Amino acid sequence: MTALTIEEKCRDMLMYGYQAIKQFPKHETHVLAAEIRKSMLQLQRLIVTAFKRYHKKTTLTELDIELAILKRQVRLAKDLRYIDVKKYQLWIERLVEIGKMLGGWIKSIRNKQVVAL
């Protein structure tokens, strides 16, 4: 799994997320929807940052945290019925896939550190 692949998955998730956010009620456009957009863009930013940095561990940890926050925000949107269960499932599937790729990336960094010792 390369960083390019995780970037593509993140872009796919962003495209889906932006479409789902359009369905939010008007009063949530500047509250939860804005927070979700911010988290999605932060995920993308952290992926690019991790790809460019030599020491990736801290950035990957930040990426993992941001992913967990985004999952909770999307779940809240579903619980508040701003998105239906089907949209929620599709969105979460994308986030879980990014999480699995991120987990593999973190594991490969740990393995490289162990080998270097």
C-alpha cells in the first residue's frame, strides 16, 4: 500500500462526504457540517504531510486521531438524522478502509524502526 493509494481513498471519501453534507439541514451548514469538512480536509493535509516527512510517526498518530474524530462526527450526523443509515454505512466504509491502510502504514514505520535498532 502506497501513500498514493491512501491519498486516492481520501479523495474518494472527500467527494462522497461533500455530497452527503449537502443533505444536511440549513441550520447545520455552519456547525456540524463545517466541522466535518474541516476534519476531512485535515485528513487530506495530514496524509500529504506524512508522505513528505522523513519522520512520519507523529504525523501518522495525528492522522489516526483525526480519523477517529471524523468517524464520531459522521456517526453523530447519522444519530441526528442528518444523513440516512445507507449514506452513513457508505461513508464509514470509506473511513474504515482509510483506517486499515493507515494501520498498515503505521505498522510498516514501526517495523522499519525496529530494524534500524
